Amino acid sequence: MKKITLLNLFLFLFFFSQAAYILIPMDETQKNHLKAYGIAYWELQQDVEVTWLLNYKGGSFMSKYHEIIEQECIIRGVSYTVIADAQSTAILSEISDPEVNMDAVKLNRAPKIAVYSPKNKQPWDDAVTLVLTYAEIPYDIVYDEEVMEGVLPLYDWLHLHHEDFTGQYGKFWANYRNASWYIENVNANEDVAHKLGFSKVSECKLAVALKIRDFTVGGGYLFAMCSAPDSYDVALSAEGVDICDVMFDGDPMDPNAQAKLDYNSCFAFRDFTISTNPYEYEISSIDINPQQRRGKVNPKNDYFTLFDFSAKWDPVPTMLCQNHTQIIKAFMGQTTAFREQYIKPNVLIMGENKSLGEARYIHGEFGKGTWTFYSGHDPEDYQHFVGDPPTDLNLHPNSPGYRLILNNVLFPAAKKKKQKT
């Protein structure tokens, strides 16, 4: 009996002497995909190098074994496996095979994250702040004053909250101009604009948009959702042109505004027309709005498909598309989808509904930096309305739609390393 006990102890010690790595699977076996990203980010904060195994079990994470990492996985409810050094070598060998669509990318630094979001309370939530909080990934809030003060170079990654950079307050005037939250929002934005020396909110928002452009040109990583992507490009195209009607800025818009747009200034879009109707809940023709989709799409069968990129030849879009499924449940927003006819030819479409001509997830480079635009408001709330409660991500720990956001959060940690080699 004593010999058996000693043998078991020997085997136990031998196993753990060889158990040199922690593997966090990201396929269907993972209990909490969203918090798994938080573990990877937390490891980077502890100066632990993480290997992102692209297309291996849904984009798994692997790192050197430390007991504290194992404990953190247990605390956060993240599935993991302790593997021996020989097993990790075998995984990397399998991934390196030129015949398989996999690759290994090193993550070596936790990106510093900022979220562009107003200080006053909004009657809607923001998917990015929801998932960052749920995944326990730290971020700072910045808005117009901070951006104009020049803080953006201090950050690696910037998310644009549900925002209208054209100065038209999301075109909510028609339905909500008497609502207390709308009035408060207008007053708050006007106060900030005047404090910063601008006579109009639209002028302030354009100046902010140009600062964000400079951040991206200098090597920053820009991520935007819902109304932010198209309103941002529209604002850039309308530099020096008044596209706001009297109810938004106190004077009529330029009657020749459409002809004066400069699409060369845009990140993603071209040849679009702006909406000049203040009663229309649209900024431009870029968006395929819910009314235009009615009768064509059944909400129960509304999906878009991620492209399958080559991990070894196209590592950037491969990273951004890591998931345990290529079919993503679609969701609406002020900007529900991007019309493909208005997307510039050099833009990479990463997710689309081909039959409807809808792009949902797009990516590109601008200067030394990159940007990703993701349409829709909340991946787990099909049609989010003003005043609806925020999504409880405890109910959606494996959300494929939210995974796309977190791929972008980790992306800077990988690309910085790639640029050095």
C-alpha cells in the first residue's frame, strides 16, 4: 500500500513538473468565452506572454503555467487545461504545418484602452463598455474636452461610443425633441462646444473627428459601432460644409452641401448621399435601415457570415474574426448595416449578408493605424430601443457577436509585436 502511495505521488509530481502550460480553449467547450479574453488581458498586465492560437479550437490562448493564472481561471469561471511542455510543442508543430489554416501570434503587452463617451447619462447602453466591464478589462472614459486637450496619444485603442459626429444629435429631434434626456444632451454638448471655443456643436464634433483621425494616422487602433462609423465618415467628408439644418445648429444648411462632400477624407465610405430631411432617422444612405429590411428579413433567421481568412497570409483579419462559429446572429441599431455599394474598394469586408448586399464588419488601414467598423447596437439585443435596460452578459457568456469586439481589444497587443519583427 505504501509503494502504491509513493508511486502515485511520483506520478503526480512528474506530471506537474511537465505541466508547463495553460491552454484556454475557445471552441464550444469554453464555459465563458468573454471572460477568457479578460484572462488573456490580465496575463498581459502581469507581464506574462500569451500565445494566440489562431483557428486552433476557436482561437485559443496558451501561456506558461503559473498557479496564480490557474486560480484566476477558476475564480472567473473560465475553462482551461493544464498541459505538459511536450503537448504545447505538439500543438505549435501542428499549427505550423503549411497545410493547415492556423497560426500562432504572440501577445506581449496589454493595450491601453479609451472609450469616447459622454459624461451625461444616455438613455441607451454601449456594447463595448458592457463587455469590457464584464470581461474585467480596464478602460478610461474620454470625451470632447479630453480629446481636444490631446490625450489620445496616451492610448493604444479607442472606441467610439454610440455617437453622431455630424452635430445632429443622432437625428433624434423628430421623435424626442421634447424628451428631457434629449434636451439635456443638447445643452451638455453646446456647453462643451462653447467652452472649447466653438460656436456650434457640429464644429466641435468635426474638430474631435480630426483629432481622432490624427490618432489613427499616428498608429492608433480605432473601433466604432452603430451610428459612430458612418457619422464619423460623413463628418470628415463635410469639413467646411454646413450639413446641419436650423433645428440642429440655429441656421439653415448649405443648399449645395451634397455636391461639396469630399469622399477622399473618409476612412471607409464613398459616393453616399446625406439625409437632409430632419424628420428622417438617418444620417446618410450608407445605412440599410430596419424599414428597408422589412419583408426581406425574418428576425429569427437574421444572420451574417464571417469570412474565412488565411491565418498564415492574412493574420490581421484572421485575428479579428476568431470565433467558435462563422455564422453570427445579426442585430439592429441606428446604423444596422453598411450598404456594400458605398464601401471603398480598398476596405476589407470581414462579415456580410451577401444576399442583402449588407456588410456588417469591415476593416482598413489609415496612415500607420487601423480601424474596424461594426454595424448594429448590441449583439445580444436584436432591436434595442431608447430606454431599454442594458444587456446582462451573465446570460450571454459565449456570445459570438460580442467576441468580435474583444478580438479587436486584443489586436493591438499582437500587431505591435508583429511590427517589430
